[in-house]
Amino acid sequence: MRIRLFAAVAATGVSLAACSAGSSTTPAPTGTTSAPAPPAPTRVGGISVDLVRPSAQPVELAEAIRPLEVTYTYGGGRYTLRDYLTRSQANGFLVLDGRTIVAERYVRADRGTRFQSWSVAKSITSAAVGVALQEGRIRSIDDPVTRYLPELRGSGYAGVSVRDLLRMSSGIAWDERRDVPRTHLDAAGGRSLSRIAARQVRGWTPGTRFEYTSMNSFVLSMLIHRVTGMPYHAYVESRIWRPAGMESTVQIGNDAHGESLGYCCFFATARDYARFGLLYLNEGKAHGRQVVPRSWITLSTKPSAPFNQNYGLHWWLGDGGQGDFMAAGLGGQYVYVSPRHGVVIVKTTQRATGNGHHLQGESLAAFRAVAAEVARTR
């Protein structure tokens, strides 16, 4: 798996620890009564956020912690799981065997720490698109996005399909390393990202190659807002976060003009990221109810184009026909799902620079070894 994770302030050295300050050690709620209405949006890590309430009936995760003696090979070397966690500067690591936590470790963090998702958020945005499609709010992902967002007709997004946004083939002239830090700072400064999206220009023919572009994910969050009549964060709350049985309130970044960022900036616990992975492991079901359509799970976690066999619809795919996939974010944030072994792995860090990029391929090797060991010792 080759992953390019430049989304959100890669060049600015922003600290994820700072982004989670204030909420980082708040214990996750465990009650089953209806949650009160959230307070007004606040700011976290320099950006404005909306609060999304947890489920009244969280999916319960059992605990049966056991040692995992894992070794793996990568790049001609042999390593242990401890090696990987140390070298990747992991602040949170959690392994689910089905609904049972078999490993959980935190460094300078705890169960209540809300970790910045960075581009892991893209996979949640994909889930929201799948639900909106099932509800008939989006007619087809082969529709041009301008069918729903006419304000983009004069931009590089004119005529670009929703599918091409999802598979990162929009054709807009974009440099992820240069443009995402600038866009993120614009959002932190209260500028309208919708207006910035409308100023994007065409750089190449859509649907002809893969170019990782966080602005595509923002446009998808705009799409959700427009077709549902609900702000993105409210739709995620009502269709995904609460039905999927999340335990904690999540903070979702916005541009202070009513638009969620969509490409990043969920602040959530490792256990709730694990529940999101569990939702996909269970083919979109939670509490016996279909939350995300099974057909969307299948479609979004298989190769989306001949020019990139390692990317689905906002999900990264493992190679070698193992059927595994993962949401991945800047600095080494991962939600890995192995349907073959029935395992979900969450790995988080609290810094956006200095780790993660050089370990992307190694992360897949480590996660596969962990999943195989969990299945072997079950």
C-alpha cells in the first residue's frame, strides 16, 4: 500500500497535542440516557468546532487484554510491535477482536483523550455520502457535483462527478503539500472555504489519474449539507455517530461560515474510532441495524479506478488480495480493518510532523501481523 498523507498543515508543524488540549483528558461518557443538547461551537487547536452528541446506547466493547507477541518484516528488516509503536511515536493503540478489546495502550494520553483525526475524517465523509445516496438525496455518484452545488459551475469543479471527488480524480490544479496548509490556515482565520472551492481551476482531465486532494473532501461535505438540508456535522450525528453507537461527544472542525471541513478535524477517542472501524467490519451494521448501506461498504473498499488499485472511495486499500483497508491521516493516524481476521486496529499520534510519513508501508505490515496473531491466538 502506497499512501500519500499530506492533508492538513503538513508543512506548518502544528502539534496534535495542542489540538486536543482542553478536552484531551475528559473521561468518555458511558450512560445510556439521552444526551442533552450540545453547547454552542467552541474552538479547538485554533479552529472553530461543532459538537456532535454520542449515542444514547453506546456499542459496548468487552475487555480481554492479552499479550500479543508480534514480529513482522519490512524493507529487509525484522521488527517487533514494540519497535513499531516506539518508532511511530504512537500515543494511542487499540486492537479489537470483534467487539473485544485485546490490546490498549496510551502514552501521554488516556481513554478520554480526543485525538485529531486528520484525514481519517475523509472515510467518515465517505460514509455520509453513502447514506445520503441510499436515502435518495444524491441521485447517482456519477452525477456532476454541480447538479447539487451550482455555485461551483464556474470553477474547476464544473462537470466533475461525485465519483471522481470520492476517488481523488477531480482534475483541479492542486498541490496537497502547498495548498492544504494554506487552506487550513484560511479556515482557522474564519475565511469561507466554499468561496475558496469556487475559485479552484481545472488542471487536468477529471477521471484520468489519481491526485490526493483534500479540497475534494471539503466539497463532499458541502454536498452533504446542500442535499440533506442539514449541516454536515448534524447529518453525521443523526446518521452515523449516534446510530453507530459512539460513546463520546466528538468535535468536528468548521470554517466558521457554517461548513464543516470534511477533509479533517474530527476530535474523538480511540475507542470511538475503533467503533467506526467495527461498523465497517460488520458491513455497516450496529445494534443489529444497517447504519451505512452494505452495498456502499463493498463499493467504497474496493479499487475505484484502473489508475489506482490502492484507493477506494476515500479509503486506502491493502494490496495482495487480502481485502483489508484503512482510513489514514497525517502523522500516522490509522483505523485499519481486516475482514479476513475479524480485527480492527486504531493507532493515533499527537504530532503532525516528524513521524508517520516514512512508516506508511510499514504500518500496513505491522497491522497485518497483529491481525494474524490475534486470529491465531483467539
